Amino acid sequence: MLNKKEVAKAYQEIQQSIVEGLTALDGGAIFEEENWERPGGGGGRSKVIQNGALIEKGGVNFSAVEGKLPDAIKKAFKTDKEDFFATGVSIVLHPHNPWVPIIHMNIRYFEMQTGDDTLQWFGGGIDVTPHYVVEKDAKFFHQQLKNTCDQFNKEFYPKFKTWADDYFFIKHRQETRGIGGIFYDRLTPANTELSWEQILEFSKAIGNSFLPIYTELVKSGREKTYTPAEKQWQYQRRSRYAEFNLVYDSGTKFGLETDGRIESILMSMPPMASWVYDFKAEPHSKEAETLSLLKKGINWV
């Protein structure tokens, strides 16, 4: 069985590495650090950046919380277990420039226990929400994820890519949140053919892939000029991001139900967004092209 303190330590190290890399990448702001405690047990370290040269708002948050499972979570998990422990790193970045995408990553470990009986698993994923879909960037992003997954199990990428397409889907809009990525949950040796130690290494590999991937995506867009109309489109795409996180996102729901720190849970919300009534993209426009690519099942690699 894994030592939960060792998992949490590995995640803290990944958080620190990413914060240092993003500070250099942004070049205009530093992350503010806030350590917090959860009333029911555990706590975390939030690292938030605002009004940088590249990032308008973003966070790289670590948490390790424990205590008694609320009834709503027990019902959702279909369990009667009481005690839980959860640790992970969660990242969301909202850039200034509409030609740089929103990016999200989460890696997490969870366990529940009753007496000597323990259930444990890993979850996580990484996905990109471009305001404008750029084909070469989408292909690069998915190829990097495939390369990482293939080091551990050749079945991971196609399985987790489909899982992401299904998970990051805004049902009431009938569109995906972005171009997807990978999403996985409840990974154990029984369903991966890996040991616990190998699954932890996979989780760490996903975490460590974040910085080189985002650095490359930033390169191609941060210096592009943009019009007021393109900035307005960015606000509209952000509104869809907010809708997904508030209506469907399981991490947001878990955080709220377990009395997590509200500012850290809602760190994913964009600083500004816009809901234009009954917007219709002009035919053959860049906006219409992006909308046409917000669907499941696109093979980017």
C-alpha cells in the first residue's frame, strides 16, 4: 500500500516546480502564497497569480485534506465508509491574450477507510480550452499527452482521451469545453496492470508534463496582436468555461461538499467573462471555425 504522506510530498514538489517555471514564463508577476487549514482536517497551499504579463489570473493549488465524508459524497461514491484522505494539485490559468489557451490540470490521490479496510485510487487529467482553436497547437498538445501515456500503457491515451471528450462536455450547449485532453479516475492496479508505485509515477509524469506543454503553447500565441472583437470572443468562451465548472465539474462539487476553502475551489473562475444573448458567429469566421471543432471524437494525433 502507498504511503499517503509520500504521495502528498511528491505533489507538493510538483506544485513548487510548476510555480517556479510559470513565474519565469510569465515574466511580470509573482505568485502569492496562502496556507490554509480545513476545519474538518488537513489543509493546503494556494499559489495564485494575478495581472501578470502573460497570465491574467491563475492558480497552482496543493491540498491534503482528511476527515469524515459528508453524506452527499458518500451517496455519490455509493459507499458507507466514513474516513477519507485526498491530496492533489490543481491548476487553472487564464491568459490575457485570446490567442493563448486556458489550461487546466489536476492530479489527485484519494482513499477511504473503515477499520482495516481501505479503498484507494488515483485520478486526474489535463485539458486545454483555446479561445481560438489552432490546429498545430492542438496536434502538439495531444501528441505530448500520448507520448506520456504510452510510457506506461499504450491503452491509456485512447481510453483517457475519450473519457475527457465525454467528461468535458457542456450538455446544455451541446459542445465540448475545449479540445479535450485526457481524463481518468479510480486508477488501481486491478484496472491498469500497473503497481501502485507505477501509477504514482504515471500521475507524477502527467504533472511534470504540464510546464513544457504550456510553455510551447504560449510561444505561438503570446505575441500575437488582437482586436477588441477577439477580446470579446475570449470573454464569451470564458463564460462557457465558467458554466462547466459551476454545473458539472466534480472537483468543484467535492470541494464545496467537504468544506474546502472557497477561494481555492473557485480559483478556476475567469477574472472576466461575458454572456452575449443569442450570439451567432459569422459564417466562415474564425469564431465559427472554432465552434465547429468543439465536439467529441476529433482525432488530433
